[in-house]
Amino acid sequence: MCHPEVPVGAPIPDVRVKDATIPVEGGAMPGLLALPERRPAPGILIINDVFGRSPFYDQLARRLAQAGFVAATPEYFFREGSLPEPTREAAVARSKRLDFKRWGRDMSAAIEWLRAQPEANGAVGTIGFCMGGTQALLLAARRDDLAATVSYYGFPADARTDASPIEVATKMHGPILGHWGDQDTGAGIDNVEKLRGALEGAGVEHEFHIYPGLGHGFLKASLEDSKTPGYEQACMSWHRTLEFYRRSFAGIPATAR
């Protein structure tokens, strides 16, 4: 399961947020921008899952802002329209209308937009989930200006664009952090290991974590009760993500916007 909602009772970080309008090819992509208390700060682009922008990702943007980052979560399905119902079947049906090559260009435009925001310091990283995790990996191959890439349960063998992450691994730029559950049959741990091997062979800086007993979409457990199965591992993955960003952004000077 991906991330269409926030669990009932989960705390909402008290940070400043504002609506965003991101210029992209043939239109304007809406989104949310969450701002940390101390600015300017590094920017992080959130690339959502098959449900698109949802309460979970608005919450995630706030969590990243609370941790000290300028976080943007765009609605890249704005051309395809809203879901008729919040079900996986409806989400998958809508995703089939998405132009995946244009999606990649939209995300690149969002990176440029985020870099230029007055609250940002010019350094930008990404975090993607599910098919958004795949796109984050592909962007690491298309761009050499990303300070950090995080992929949560992306699909290493997914080739709905020009090529799969495995096929373009030698072109990727690190550092890259990846999280997968070992029961994620959709992503396939064998494919994760193929990607790991390709990155190692190419000398790309990366760090992969495989979580025993967990399947797809496990980060949601970090917002649940501490007795929820997978809670500790989900929280561990989030702490690793924040530490990875802090290491990756450390010492990067603000760039000219």
C-alpha cells in the first residue's frame, strides 16, 4: 500500500506552509511549500507515489521543514485531474494516463523552481516514494546537481520512461540513499541487489537499507502507534534519512540563484 492518508491522531508539525505554483511545460503545477524556522535552508523536492499529492505528503513536507529543510510537494497529476475515489484501483487507472517522460521534465522544472525560492539556499535534494522513488533514482542519472537522493521502495527495473534505474545506474550521481522492505515483491529485492551491484561497479556513492519482514509503503508505520508492526524500523529509516540529508548538505555553500 502507498500513502493516501495520515493516520488518525498523528501530530501535525507546527511550521509555516504556503501554496505553490510551479511553472512547467504547458502549464502550472500546484503544490505545497513548507518552511523551516531558520532560512535560507537546503531544499528537498518530494516526489509522491501513485496517489499523487495526498495528506501524507503534506505531512511529510511539514516534517522535513521541522527538521530544517525547505520542502516542496507538487501535484504532478494536475493534468490528469483528481481521483474519482481514494482507491488504489482508481490511482493506478489514472497513472496510466500520465506521460512518464513529461513527468521527468516536470520534476526537473520543480527542482529549478525550488532552487530559486528566496527561502532556499540553492542546494537541492530529492525524496521519492514508490513510483516517485523510481523517478528520484532516474533524476540522479539525468542531473549532476542534486546534493542528495532518497528513494523509498522505488522500482529498480521499472522502464516506463526511456530506461530503468538499473539500466542507467552507471550515469547516476551520488550520494543516494535507498530503503526497501525485504517482502516488497513489487520492487523485488533481486532487482535492488542488481541496482546495488551496478552502482558499486560504477563507483557511485550509495547506501541501501533492507528491512526484514516489511513490504511496500512501510514509512506510514512511523506515524502510527509504537506497537504497530514495523514502527521501529520505519522510524529508523526516517532517522537515517534525516542524518543522510544533514551529512550531504553539510559544507555545501549557498549558490547563486
